[in-house]
Amino acid sequence: MEETKQSAGTGDAVVDGRRAYQGYLALAILMIIIFAVRMSVVEQTPYLRSDSYLAVRSVEHIQETGAPLRDDPLSVTGHARIGNPVHEYGLALLTAMTPVAYKVLPNLIMALLLIPVYLITRRLSGSSFVAFIAALLTGTGPVLFARSMNSVSPVPLALLLILIIIALLHDIERHIFPLIFCAIALAFTHPLIFVLSLSLLIMMLLLRVEGYGVDDRLGELFFFTLLLSLWFYVLVFKNALFEFGIGTLWRNVPGAYLASVFGDISLLSMLYGLGIITFLFGTFGMYHALFERPHREAYVVMGPVFAIAVLIVLRLIPIDLGITVITPFLAIMAAYGLMVSVHYIRRTKAAWSIYPLAAMLAVFFTFSALLPALSNANGELARAPSSDQVASYERLRDLTDQHAVVLTTMEEAAAVQYFSGRTTLTDDDLLPVHNSAAVMRDIDAVYTARFALSVAGKSGEMGFTHILFSEDAARRYGRDRLLIDDAACIEVSDLHRGSLLYAIRCEEAS
């Protein structure tokens, strides 16, 4: 009898081991596919996203001098850069070996996100298949799939560290040193460390409300991450805090422009950004874990979901960044919600409908997640300068002297600085700008002006000598040139295929 039980136990262990192996194999294949698709998209352009070139210049400055780019000679308003250079030091080391690292690293890290997602979901659900579904929903999240695909950003690494920390929380005592290491690395990587701190606080509140015991080490980890992040980022942004106060939290973006920079919050944007299946089943999974059958492991996952939701509503983070960070956690809850739904259907007379419903869901997933993800990826590519734009930037360098100051749209300023080597009035880094609202209004006023003398007046006030009217300006302002009245006062040069350079040759009338 005992031998029979032992053989049965051995058989179950073999089956479990085979299933675990199959699950990890499927996960590895999915990661390879996600990475390969992302790389095939970014290889369609040799250039990075326009706003990445400020970080690229800082990385190259570190490689040449050993110091981050703090006194920037190519930006009038951004001459005193403020920020955390740790990520740029890491990039300086890796890209010194091969410049391909700019494109490979973020996409490799985004593929690696699926590992902690898989492990967290498997512990929550006990199923390798459910864990695979969570990894699939994460890797194909419409916004997350395109995020950082073609840019220099610390967000992928920061998100990976958050997921690793969440995955290790099930046994804090055993993983205390990896948790501390990851928390320190996260603090030095990105301000998303504050998301982790808020998530830990919400986790403790949920566990306390539901009557679960709260490990003292969880509270200690919360205070450690909070104090570490406050100390480090007050140190990094102390000058901006003294200058702009609480406005530093919104990156010194004027209130009138918050919607354009941080995005509008709507149900439609959340459905599109997360994927309809992830949003609906994730919400259902959270409801079930909160009100139907309380689940301790689910509360650990829901902490970041609630934390990000609060920060998005308060516009403390851009909505695309918020959706990127929330996607893995809501995908985990969506996979859990799908599992609960299947178990419920199996207990009804409609159990026969599971496979037809699964087929319909797969088709719906293709149209609601895969196609939007690829569409967003193409949109991300469009934010990189085209070959024609780069040619116009290089032509701009030939037509201007080293003392020229060029007015550009804020989105393309970093690329103009990098490829032309010319100073721009400003760029999308508004922290060093003392009167950002006035600067942004004046830029719009110049591009929409109809009188040459008013443009000349702004030139004298703001300090620019040239105006670049490129593809970006045409898209932003809905015109193909400046609608000014006096060509004799302002000299126009055709840079390359429709990109125009306006040189100010007159002074404001007295």
C-alpha cells in the first residue's frame, strides 16, 4: 500500500515537472518572439526617437569627459541640466562596446519582464497555462509593446526591478538581501521607486483590512524605500525644488499644457492602451479577489495597480508611462480573472461552450491587442527623425554659424542639437526653464504669427536668430510654412524636401 502511494506521488511529481518544463519552454519561445518582433520593428529606422538624443549627447559626454552633461552649450534655456545620471553612466559603459546597445537593451529588458510576470502569476494561480496567458497579455499590451522600443529610457529597467521586487515579496525573510539590492538599484535608476513605496503602503492596508497578518519586514521595506527615494531625489532635484517647489513633480510643465504632455485620462484611452481583455478581465479578477474570495497573493499584485491609478488621476506621471507600468500587474489579474471565469463556466450547463468562447476570445485578442500594439509600434517609429529630417538638420549646420540660436518645436529640439551641432532655444526638458509657460506660449506665437515684425520682436525678446520649420512643425501647426507677410525682412532657405529655415534679418520697429 505504501509502495503504491509512493509510486503515485512519484508519478504526480513527474507530471508536475513535465508541465513546469513545458511552461518554461513556452515562456522562452514567447520571449524570443516578442524580442524578435520588437527588433524587426526598430530596425526599420537607423535613428532613435527624437527626444532620446539629449540622453545620447549626455552619454557621449560621459564617454569623452567622465562627467554627465550638466552645462549644456546647445540649449539656451537648458544650460543647467538637472537629472539623475546613473542610467546614462550605465549606457556609456555598454554603448562604448557597441552602439547597437541603444536599440537592443530596452527591447531585451522588455522581453525579460515576462519572467517575473510568469512567476508571480504561477504562484497566484497554481497554473503554468494561466501564467503563460499573463505573460502573453503583458508582452502584447498595446502601449507597453511600443514603449521605449526606439528610445533611450530607464523605464524598462525600472519596471523590471519593480516586478522582481514584487515577485520576491512572498518570502521576504529569505529574499531580504536581493530585495534591498533591487530597491537601491531602482532608486538610482528612476523615480518609479515612489510607485513601489506607494504600492507597499497599499498592500499593507489591503492585508490589514482583510485581516491578514502583515510581516514587519514589509513595513520596514516600505520605510526603507520611502526614505531612500526621498533622500536621493531631493539631493538630485534640490535646485529645481528650491526654484519651482511642488511644480517639480509635474516637471515644470505649465498647467495649460499638462494635458498635451501628460495625456488625457479617459475610459477609451485605458481600454486602448491596456487592451480590452486585460482591462475587463483584470478588473473582474481584482473584484473577485477583493469581494468574492479574498486572496493574499492577489493583494500584493493589486498594490501597484491602485498606486499607478492614483498617480495617473493626479497627473503625477504621464498616462502612457502609467499604462506601461500598470500593464503587467493588470495582466496578471486578467489571467486570474480568466481562470475564475473558466472555473465558473465549468460548473454550469454551459461547460460545452468553453472552447468556442476561447476561440472567439483569441480572435478578439488579435483585433483588440495585437493590431493596436503593432499600430503603436509604427507610431513610435514615426517619432524618430526621418532621413529627410536628418538631412535638413545637417544642411542647417552648413547654412548657420556656431553662434546661431535656432527656434524649433520642443519635440525635435534634441535631434536638431545632435545632428546640426547648433544651439536651440529650448527642448522638452523644462526643469531648467525659469518661465516655462511664457516660453511655450511664445514658441506657439512665433509659429502661428502672420507679421514679420512680430516675429522679429520675439526674436529680440527670446534670443533666437533662426526658425526651423520642419515636418514636425507642419504636423503640429497644420501648415507647410510660416504665414508671415514680409519676405524681405526674413530670409528663407530650403533645407531639404520642404523643411525651411527662416533667418531673422530685421529688427523690431521702434
